[in-house]
Amino acid sequence: LTSYKITAEGIATKGLLGSGNKIIVTQKLVGLQAMLPSHVVQNDLIHVPVTISNRANKAIDGQLQIKAPLGFVLQEKLTGAIHIEANSSKTVFVKYHVASWPGTDTLKVQFNAGNISDACKLPVHTLAQGYPVSLAFNGNAMHAKYQALINHAVPGSIKVNVTAFPSVVADLLTGIDGILREPNGCFEQTSMSSYPNILVRNYLKAAGINDAKLEARANDLIDRGYKKLISFETPQQGYEWFGGAPGHEALTAYGLLQFTDMQAVYAQVDNAMMQRTKQWLLSKRDGNGGYIRNARALDSFGAASKEVTDTYITYALAEAGYNDIDKELKLAYNVAIKSGDAYLLGLAANAHFANKKNKEAETLLEKLITQQDANGSFTGKTHSITRSTHQALAIETTSLAVMALLRSNNNVMSMQNAVTFLIKSRNGYGNFGNSQSTIMALKALTAYAQFAKQTNESGQLVCYLNNKLIGKKVYEAGNRNAIVLPNLEKHCANGKAQFEVAIEGAKQAMPHTLSIQYHTQLPISSDSCMVGLKVALNNHEIRIGETVRLTATINNKTNNGLPSTMVTLGIPSGCQLQMWQLKEMMEKNQLDYFEIKGNMLHIYYRQMKPAEIKTLHFDLLAEVPGIYEAPASSAYLYYTNEFKTWQQMPKLKIKI
């Protein structure tokens, strides 16, 4: 099925030139085309248009056969033969109600008219209604009890599983899967999807483990990640969130850390790029132990404080093996000691250990240990290099403390308590909060795994709900993959529940996570979220081919600047964003970057000014008739993503 172009050229007897073209198209006598949104929401009503084309010179009669995706309920039966005149087409609308939430499936359509036929397949992913809720309970004991509350769950949306992690490889791979769920359009987010694979390869190499399949997967992701990462280098050197000059000093320092770790397992890292990145960073030294920051970083409000930024860049240079930074190390030492900030103490201690300045490192570590909380965590006083706060800041700071404690080999109890806190900090998706806190936690746990040898033994992972056994799985000695008890939701309902997770038939416990995810009809916006959001449609009933305007109003609820602001807008199924409009918004600096995943539009801002209000207008093109509800929209700070503002739009009706 293709087309051919035939060209003939010639010269007449009198010398005149001539040419002609003829296009010949080969096609089936019967053509079938159907349209279906790639993502729909539970309780949507869809009128699937199926167009049958008869290209023959005589009329045909045939039968339409459709196999619907799971959860799709046919509203009107298809009866009788479909008659189509010669050289014409007919469109049939097949009405479905999306009754449940099965995940991903396929719509299969076929038309048969005697000895001629055609067919097509369309994938579709069904989302649950309402607002997503993720509960995670973590432990490292032989037997643990957890109290959970499932509140007003949308029917069919509950997902429950227990995962145990017998090795650091299982930790790392689960962390990767969790990271890949998040938006990944900028440099730092892109690095998050490849950095854990570097840790996987480094761990396998250090532990002497041969696993060809796992290595191949890690190598492939490292290769793809590296090629995308280097595309963010600016024309004037250094790296920036989206590759726009000038470079961002702290982000470049982070990139240098990752490229340094990558060199140990990936031979394609460009040494010339590494050298110019190092020299670019060193050229930013101010002569007093700190670093000059460009105006863009200072104006962005997303930049960390000067003390945090200076100490982090020095830490990155030290970890990358550069020793000509005595003045910078001295400033980092003095700032950390004077502030008593656990995050600065963790950065400075690791930097001094990396430069073999063990006396100063031990002094910093001694002061750091006094900051440990009763739950094993260490928390910075203000923010991290990514301006993370709250739980994410605690995870990043605790990870730095664990890595420093491992270098000291003293205070084993303090280290073990810190590791226990990290293990308990895993969320329901398998990661540790935002991308930066996840990477720091995985780095710390990888280093700890090489320090703490585990016993290889067989056993059984079990789970009880209200004293009734609901899942069990036997594991063998030497297993490195995550041990999962899936699909436990069939035993669950709304209300309070007591779960028990235990290791039986073994002497040693292992880290585990009980994950409960569901959608609720109750709004769950956090009062701690600093970003406000309102979304609205200018019309709730339109026809195919028309546009409806979606207006999003984002506001900074504070009188301070906000860093790394994210907005995720749910788009009603049956509608399409217009790419020219999104690109025009970027050109007019109405947004810094965007990416589309399914029917979610992710918008990035480097920063928001104090009390700033942004208003965006999107003209959505109606393509598939039906009644649609958009997924819930949200706004949040990327590095404090546990606090979100949620908004839901009314349903949109698209008429034929």
C-alpha cells in the first residue's frame, strides 16, 4: 500500500521539450479508520468515530466487529449490515461508557464485506477519577504493624502491594522506576533517570557481581541519558536547566559530579567536555573562597543562598578529584562550623574527606552528629542546593551524613539510625520524594550496602490485613530482585485497616514498603503549598472541529521568590493541545519549558517572583465526540512536591 510517481520526458521532432507526471496509488478496496483518545478517565462517555471507505466501483454490505478495551461498556448495540455506496464512505459512531479503571488496553475494530476487509488497533490508557493519594509505610524489622485509612476511594482505583528489597540492586531499580514517573524535561530531571543506572553499574563492579542482562539495561539507559545530558551544555560552556546561556554554576557542579561517577563505567564520557566544565567552574571563583554567580541565577529566586551554593560547588569539585581548592575548602569549613547547619556540615565534611583533610573532616562530622534527631534523621536549617525543604531536605542531609559517617568508620550506631530513617522515607512509587532527594538517598544506600554485608538466606515475605493472611511469597538465598506481593487491593475497602508485614523462616530482616494508592473524590490541596492554581473552560459544550479555551491562573501565594515551579494541567480526552501555541508561549517567555505526557501538560518555570500571577490561555481542538472529565490539575514546587495545590474542571461535552 503505497504510491508511485511516474515521470516521462521527451523531445518533439521540432526540438520542443516536454514532460509529464502521473501518480499511481495502490490501496485496499475497503479502508477502515477509527479515532480514540490515547488517555481517558473513568466515567467518560465516548462516541468512537469509525469511518469505512468503499473504493470499489460497486456498493458493498458488511459487518462491523469491535472488541472494546477492558472497562468499556457498549451503550448501543451494533445490529445489521452496513451498506456503503460505490466510491463513498460512511462514519458510524460507537458509544462507550468507561465504567472502570483497568489501566492500558486496546480497541480492536474490523470490517468484513465478503472477501474484502480491513482492521485497526488503537491503544488506550484509562485513568481514575478524582485526586491521587499515595500512602507508603516503610520498615526494616522482622515484623511490623501499620495503621492505614482509605478515605472515599473511587471504586476500582485502589492498588496495594508490599515490596521487600533484599539487595541494593533492588533498591536502585525500584528508585529508577519511581523517578521515571515524574516529568523529566530539564537537565537535572533528565540526569535523574540515568544517575541510578550509574550507581547500579558501580555497585555491580564493586561487588564483583556478573549480571549480563542487568548490565545491558543499565548501559543502554546510561548511553541515552548521557547523549541527552550533554545537549544541555550552553554555547558559552557550563550547563543550564534547558540549555540556555548563561550557564548555571550550581547545576554545572551537579553535572560534574554525575559525569565523574559516570566515567568509572562509561568510556564515552568526553574528557574535553569534562576539562572545560571544570575550568568553567574554577573560573567562577571570586578569590575569597566563594564563587561568582551570573545575574540570571541571582534574579531567578530559585537559586540557593550564597553559603549553600558556594559550599556545594566546593563539594562537587572535591568529589570530582580536584585538589587546588584550599581557599574554597577553608571557607566551606568556617561557614559550616559557624552556622551549625547540618546540610552545610554534611557537604563540607564530605568535601574535606575527599581532599584527604581528615582532621578538619572529623571536626565537621563531630559537630554534625550533634544535629541528629531521635528518628535518625539530619535536617538542614534552611534549604538544600535545589532549595528543597521539609522531608526532601531531611533526606538529602541525612544521605550526606551517612556518606560522611562511612568515610569515618566511627559512630556506627549513628550511621545505622540514619540508614533506618532513609529506608523508612521511601514513598509509594518506590522513590524518596523529589528527584534530588532520591538520588542522594540511593547514593548513600549504595555506599552503605558495600559497607554492611548481608546474609544470604531463604525465607518468606507475608502480609496480613486485620489478622487475616492476604499474601505470601517464598524467596531463595542469593535473590537480588525486589520481592513483591502484588494485587492485595482485592482484600481492601474504604475505612481503617491494620496491615502486618513480616519475614518468616529467616533470621535477618530486610527493608520493605507497603504501598497504598487510590483516587479520592475529596480535595487534598495542602495549605503548605506556596503556589496557587485555578483552571477553567470558557465553554462546556462544543462541536467537533471547534476549540474551547482552557485558562490556567498560577499565583505565588507568598511575598518571597519561588524556585523551580511546576504546573501540571489535565486535558479533557477528545481534545488536542495545539503545538504552535505552546511554542509561541515559550518564545514570548510565558513559560520556560513544557512537555506532554498522555493528557497531562507539564509546565516548567525557573522561578516565580514575589506575589507574581501568571495567566495562560490554551485553545483545545475538539476531535472525538463524547463527555469527558480532565484529570486533576496541580501546581507545586518541584523540590517540595509533597505539598500540592489541586484543581478539578467540570466535564466537557463534545457533540457530533
